[in-house]
Amino acid sequence: MLKDETEPLPVTTRRERMLQVIAERQFVRVADLAGAFGISDVTVRADLAALESTHAVRRVRGGAMAPAAGSNRAEPSFEEALVEFAGEKQRIGEYVAGVVASGSSILLDVGTTTTAVARALVARADLEHVTVITNGLNIALELEPALGRFTVVVTGGTLRRLQHSLVDPLATVLLGRLHADLAVIGCNGVDAEHGVTNLNLPEAEIKQRMIAAADRTVVVADGSKLGQVHLGRIGSVRDVDTVVTGASAPAHELARLRRADVDVVRVE
């Protein structure tokens, strides 16, 4: 049986847990989900409709099933993703670090491409009095050699193992009290129509808060992310100022983004 929830969950957290239950059991009835999460059948059906719209589940009579074999895109660990497009991510990181000025404040998101940004920031010996706020434990450690020139602030929150990231509760408390010059956001997908998306919901919510807390937002995404759409919607492409991608970005996806009036930088 599913374990009953004793307190209401944020909708993003609830839907991610539903996905976990459906993946484990392959089929779950609406009534089972309603009882497990302490919500109505109507709310369950709304959640399942939202999950189905991103192909995360298949709705069937009376409940929902996991996607067909081969159609489910699992979230890779940080270590797995780190080796993919490594050179491209390094060049993206160097480009973004190159536009940062001394005395500025940066919200630096979790991810392998944002880690490349952190490394490139440390390598810039000319940068001073930079404040970096991050929800990535590994990114805080990457920035440690620059302490003295940099001030590094970690958001706090609940640790997610796959990405070494900190999410709610608590992570958004700090973000709600900050105003930064620049947010550098990682993601799993950038699509002209569906926007900027992420594989997991808790991190998507933190990314939204980072965008809201910054004057300017740069999304960093290697070329494989363009045209991809995932469960957690971070925002429209119009919610960000610039998308920085790499040489592997498909030309037709770049064209789609530019037709949508997105400022796209392709780093060769």
C-alpha cells in the first residue's frame, strides 16, 4: 500500500512523488493516489492530465500507467551528465564568465554547464568583489578557491542526491530576500514553443525563483538540449534574456528560437 501523507504537499512535489509511485508500480488507480496524498479524485485527475501533457505518464481508465518502454527519459546523475559535451560546456562556461563584471552578484544554478561557469569564474583572476549565490553544493566547492575575491552564499534546503542540489523547503526563503544582477540557469530543455524545462519539478521551482530575483537571466544549455521538452516548466523563452548554447545546437532549433525573438548565442 502507499504511505499516507499527513500534510499537504506543494503541487510540484506531489506530482514528482506521483511519478515515482507510478514508475514503481507501473499502474496506479486514481482512488489509490487520492488516498495516499489526501486529495480529491478531481485533483488527482488534474495532476495526471498535467503529467500526461509532458508524456510523463499514460492515462488509462481508472488511473495512470508508466510510459511505454523506451519512452521514459530518466534523469541522469551529475557525474553521468558531466562527461557529455564536456568541451562544449567548458566553452559555454568561459563565454558566460567573460561577461561577468567585478562587483556584481550572480545566482548560479545547479548543473554541469553551470559548473563549467563556476570553474571559468574562478579562473578569471581579474574578478573581485563578486557575490555568488548557489543551490549547488558542488558549485560552492568549485568556487572555494576564489574566496577572498568572491563571497559564496549557499541557499540551504533539502539535498537532492542526483544533482547535489538544494531544493525546498527553505531554498526559496533566501531567494525571496535577494536581488541579484544576473541569474545563470541550467536546464534539460529549451524549445521555442514550450519554453525552458527541466526533468524534475523541485529544481524547476527553484530556477523560477532565481529568474524572478535577478535583473537579467542567461540560460546555459549544450546543443543537445535545444528542442527538448520535459516535465518541469521553468518559464517561457521570453522570460529569459539570453540562451547560450554550443556548436552541436541544431540549426533548425536555433532558427525557431530566433523567430521567437530569443537572443541566442552559439559558442563555437
